[in-house]
Amino acid sequence: MADLTSNLAGISSPNPFWLASAPPTNMGSMIERAFDAGWGGAVWKTIGEPIRNVCSRLSSIDGSSTQRMIGLNNIELISDRPTEVNLREMAQCKRKYPKHALIASLMVESNREAWHDIVKRVEDTGADGVELNFGCPHGMSERGMGSAMGQVPEYAEMVTGWVKEACSLPVIVKLTPNVTSIIAPGRAAVRGGADALSLINTINSITGVDLDTLIPNSNVNGKAAHGGYCGPAVKPIALNMVSELARDEFTQVPISGIGGIKDWRDAVEFLLLGSTNVQVCTQVMHYGYRIVEDMIDGLNNYLDEKGFASVNDIVGLSVPRVTNWSDLDLNYHTVASINHDKCIQCNLCHIACEDGAHQCIPLVQIGDKRFPVVDETECVGCNLCSLVCPVPDCITMVSLEDRGAPMTWHEFTNGDALVQATTEDHGGISNGHAITSAPVGTPSEVVHGSAS
Amino acid sequence: MKSFIPLEAVQIERNFCDVAPAFSRAQAKVEADRCLYCYDAPCTRACPTHIDVPAFIKKISSDNVVGSARVIFDANPIGATCARVCPTSALCEGACVENTLLHKPIDIGRLQRFATDYAIDSRRPMFFSGEPNGKSVAIIGAGPAGYSCAVYLKRLGYAVTIYDRRELAGGLDTYGMAEYKMTQKVSVEETNLARGIGVEFRLGTEVTPELLVQLELDNDAIFLAVGLGQTTKLGVEGENAPGVFDALQWIEQVKTREWTGIPVGRTVAVIGAGNTAVDAATQAKRLGAERVVMVYRRGEAEMPAYDYEYELAKSDAVEFRWKSAPVGIVTDANGAVRSLKCVETLPTVPDEKGRVAYGMVEGSEFEIPCDMVIKALGQSKMTAFLSGIAGLQLDGSGRVKVDEGTMATGNPKYFAGGDCVNGGREAVDAAQMGKLGAMGIHQFISGEIVEFAGARLPFVEKLPHEIELPVPTPIAHPEASAAELGVKSYAAQG
């Protein structure tokens, strides 16, 4: 059994699975049940000035009839319970579960004293850390809080600084993905003194429109407002943002990965791309706290199978594998190989290639069957056929041996092309690495070129 | 035969409930979502009417159920019937790629039922009649071939009248399907879709030679879909006893659902082992017969019924006497059936075609005690009626000879399809022949070639080694030169 003990910026937990600040962490009794189920930590649903919620609040999209709620949209605001009640329960919970990580998510008005005050009150509960909610994209942002902070790097830096002035606990800053680049707010939070970053918060979304009433989801007396989108559908966006911060030399603080984690496999991906631990919400809203059992078990088995003694050993292992497009090998070439013994003749590869790719999988009569056959001279190795194929291991992408020596776009153009492109296109940042460390803000302060 | 009522009507109702119950909306969605949406799909190829199966299933997935039903009815006007009675495991579902991947094909039949039921229940139009073209066609027989032909012709703008001697439309769809697969209501409601676009039905009308002469005079073409005739005679002693029944006539009585009036024996011998024989045997069992014994001259392996029909019979505890030939029906002094007298048979050496005959074994006589005998020996041909039509050619077995592309007969004004042409196959085969017949008739009358959905396999691209498909031979038309013959494609709306 591998060691699953995790430590994020000084906050230790028996495993890397935390509950994100959300409905499943609304009160002490819920979090206690979650800890009993096996969760290693929990970020208390954001505490702040009591708010009033609307009805209804949630809407979702389905993958298929058997795959419900692959994306969830929420317009519920921060905790609607009095702060003193939350803090009292937090203290009780921490006393009862001293080894578990208990984090207070905070959001108050943009005022130094208000932040100092709430931080002090949290410290008195014995909580292990605070998470600054700079990510909530609905409702609170209209009042200058939540993502309104995360979207303006200067604000994020300033408020983080205020908290750090008063707080002796580790400070995690939770970032919003509703930005052009995650690098700028990430760096700002680190400049403000953040001990760790957590991301992503939810994405602005409208999940759909009722085709009978013509009212978008979710209906609040005939009207709807955008909400925050989460669940398995957002995982790829989160993975990218986590990896961007993990790669950036100016955001080298621990990351708590959030966004669509539904099982241990997703968690491992977040860890590999630089997260020290993960936070989960939607899957618990769907199936309950019990899902953590397989997360722990699956992670354990994976680590054992791969020979890792500790979960910390895999953190960031895939980060060096993420690069800029221009650093990819132009001469790497794979072609699709279809195993006709496994092929069931659904012809999805054929039609996908024909109408969606490069017209290199004709159907050929072989004996009494028609098989898709790859024309290797035309195949560009795009993967589409292997993605649509419903049969496991039927279509594999095979690397061609007789290819040229590795060559990047930089090498192909002797470096000229990129320089030219970025000089001509003022807004053309190849990725977040091009942004200078300080100050950040107006386009004139952005320096172009690759920093990596 | 003394009729006995062994079961309460309530129990019989339960016994005759749907053998494959309708999908709920949730079930249909889950099943539809399982479909891979194959391209150039094997199910579509396997369907005799070439319904675009992935297309109609995808529409169930997207909650476009009316659109789904239109895809079905576009290629097969008896889509609701076929959803229930098609031997899907031998056709679309048998070809489904999920047989190889998950060993569980998509339940295409029940999805088709879901869509077509929805359409019929919601009374949405499935067909649209074409602009009247001033031409008229008489169709003889309101079964699947005649009905299908009528729908397509009406879509093209013809005045169409169907003649049938029975009181209800639908032919064997209405009168001959096992009641636990399909009730009369389904078939009758389905045929009402054609009434909705103006197809005329003259039911309860026997087409006499005199009427036929009149129809020839009044119409531009005639489509023969007369089906088959009486059940073949057994030719043994006792065959005319009151306890001896013709399978189709007996099933017709079951279809009335007047349970107390349907004759059923305590022990029933069913002669034959085809699909109709199974229908009779299982229904006798469901009506309360204590024992049902199917008697077949050949061996189990040669049983003509589909495998799933055989399984159904077995699960209904029907017994089988293989390699047994009936030679007489023993009756008592009052004429009531006492037993079926049989002899054992033995296979002969295969002939040059590999076919094995079964000869009777001398001295092997035995009796199966029973009080009812149902004969399911296949139907005779309508030779008397058909041979009265000038120019019509019949083959050696009495089937009407037609051009396979146009269903044209030897008499230029007559086209034919269904059981009278193929000797008795599935309803879906008849529906396809009705479609091809409508195309052939239209070509004959107007010179124009139209192609309805599923008229041919939907080859989208040509392959190097692809076998060329037969293109319907253009029929010379007095008013149109060959150059004027263009192919017109008819989409869902006709």
C-alpha cells in the first residue's frame, strides 16, 4: 500500500481527496459524514455576509440517457448560514477530526478590515487554512466579489496581500477560469503571497433552453441567469489551466486541482499535471460521499502497480511533457492501423475520415465483408478514426519508422517565423509564459516571445 | 369436438399479453443511445425494405419521434406491423454489429414499435398524398403488399382503390398474426394512415371475374396482391371431422379475442413445424390446452420455423414428434376426434440437390391421443383466379411470374406482389414488393422512374469490387422517349 498522505503548503491530510467548497460542505454534520466516508479534507462552503438564494438553482446536461449530468450548472451563492454558526461548527468538526484537513473558504467585501476580521475568526476555530474565493462567477461577482476579484489581477494580488497581513494559516487562492489567460491572475495571487492556488472554479454557462417554455435553464420565475459550470465536462479545461500554472516559473506554489474529477483516474491526471491534491464536488452531488472509497482504492492500486511509494511521487510527472505547439516534432508520424479481426464493420472510422478528416479509409470488399482499409500514404495520423471506433484496441496508431530526424517549427523556420508572427500580432502570446512577472495589466506591458 | 373452457378469461388475457412489451420512453432512450449509428449499416442492408435504421434510432435519441416514425414509414408503410412480427433476429437485429461487440444486438424491433406507436397514437400524418395526376390504379388485396403499393401510389398522386373480400384491411397482418405478437387493432389503425391520405378501401368485396373486367376498364393499372388460398389438404381419413382445423382459419378465430367461443381441445395435435404451426401450437397452449404436440415429417434440424419461434414453443411446453407423418384421424361414433394416427419416417439418401426425402417406415404406426387437430401445412395458390387473367404467367408452383425490378407481369396492365408472387414469405417482403410495384406502375403509366426510400440498397460510394446493382429496366412508354426518362428521388414526404 502506497502512502497517500498529502501535504498542500503545510496542510496535511490522510489522502489527497478533498471536498471542494460547495453544497456538499455546507455544514459541520455533512463534512463529518464525508470524513467518515474517507475524504481527506474539506473546504467549507464559502463563508461571508449572509446572502439570500433564489429557487431554482441547478441545471445540467447529459452525456446520454445512461450518463446523466456530465455538466452541472449552479447559481447557488455562498453559504446562507450565519457566519458564527459556520465557525462554531467548524471548530467542533476540527476538534473531532484533528487529522483531516479543514479549510475555510472565504468571501467578504473588498475591504481590508473585513478580510482581517474574518481571517482572525477562522483562525480561532482551529481550521488548517483558508481559501480565498476569487472564482464564484455568478451573483457574488455582480457585487464586486468572487470572480470579480479573480478577473482583475491587481485586485487578486491586493486582497491576497491583505489576508496574508493578518493570517498565520496557509492561504490558498481559488482562481476563476473565466479569464483570457490563467497565468495573469495566478501570478498576481502568488505576488500577493498566496501559499497555494486552487483551480478551477466554475465556468460561466447556460446549460440549455426549455424548448416548450423558451425559458433558459434554470427557470427562476420565467427568467434565468448564467451560472457556474462544473462536472466531468469541464475537466479538460481545468487540466489545461492547472498545467499552465504548473509550467509557469512565476507560479511555483502548490496547486489544488479542481474541475470534473469523477474518479481516481481523473485525480491521477490532475496530479501528473502538477496538482498536489484534488478537490471534488459534482460527483459527490451526483452519487454521494461514498465515491471516495474507489478514489482511494483505485489510486492505491495504481501507485502499487506502477511502483510508487507515495502519492507525492507522481505530482507533476507529466508537466515536462506539456509544451508549446512550436516545440512539437514536425517529423513524428503515425498512421492508423485497423485490426480486421476485431473490426465489426460499423464503418464509423470510414465516414469520420471521409467527412471529417482526410479521406484515407475507403471501404474495401474482402471476402464476403466490406472492411475499412487505411490508405497509409494519405493518413495524417490525426487519431479521429481511433477515437470514434467503438471496439477496444481495434484501431491503433502506429509510429512510422522511416521518418526524418525530430524537427520543431522553430527549427523548421530557423526561429524566424515565430518572431515575425509575434512581432506583427500585438496580442499574439504563444502561451502565458510570455507575460512578464510584473507589472501585469495593459497590453503595452506584455512582452512577446517565448520565455520557456 | 366438444369445446372445453379450461381457463378463466382473465388468465387467457394474461397469456395473450404482448410477448415483447412496448418500451417506455426511458427504455427507448437507453436502447436508442446504445446504437452506434453505423454508416452503411448492416441492419439497413438486412431489412428487406431497407429502412434507414440508424437514422430512425438517432431520431428517438434526439426526441424527434415523429421524424423517426416517418423514416420508418417512408421505407415501409407497415412499419408498426413489422415492428412486432418481423423475424428481426434473422434480419436487422441478426445483422447488428453489436452481436459481435457486446453479443447483444440493439432491440430494433421494439424501437421501431416505440416510434410507430407514438406516431399512430399522436395521430400525426405519416404520408402526404401527391397532387392528383388523373390516373387510377385498382389494387386487389388489402394485405401488406397491396397496402404498401397503395400508399406509394397515393403519394405519387394516383387515385387508388383497394379491394378485399374481408371486412377489415390488412390481410394476414390483421387476420393471421399470433395474437400475443400483434392485435388486430394495430394493423387496422396502421391501414387507417392510408385512409388519411385518400386511399379508398372497398372491403367485403370479392373480386369476381366480372368485377375484374370492369376494373381493367376503369383503371390505368391493376396490382395483384391476392396472397394465397386455403390450407393444403392432408388427404387422409377423418380430415373433415369437426375437431380438425385449418391453422389460419383457427388463428382468425383467436384474433377475435372472444375467448369463450374459440374451440380448443384438451390435447391438440398440430401438423407441421413452420412459423404458422408454432403460432397455432403456442396459442392453443395459451388458451388452455393441456397438451400440444407438434407433428413433423422431418427432423428437428429441418424444422422450417425460425429458431426463436421454436424456442417460444418450447418455453410454452409444446411437445414435438419429429419424423412422424400423419396417416389418419381417428374419430369416435359421434365424429369427435380421438387420436391422430401417424407412422414413423426415415430419411432417404440425399438426391442430387442434396435434399433428403422422408419415407414412411412400414409397420411403425402409432397414435397420438388428442381431441383436436390443427393443420398447418402451407397454403395453396390462387391458381383458379389468377389463371383467368389473360397474359399472366404462373411458374410451376403457381406463383405469378414478375419482373423483379418493376413487379410487371406478362400482362402489361397487371403488376403483382406479395405471397402470390413469392409463395409466402414475411410481411416485410410483401411490403417491399408493394413499393417496387408502385414504382413499376408509375413507370408504366408515366414513363418516369421514381425511387422510394429503401427501394434498393443505399450504396453511397462505389467500391472497386462492388457488385453492380440491377437498375430497373425502363419500360417503353408511347408518349416518352428513352431520353426523357429521368430518375426522380422521392424523399420522406411524397
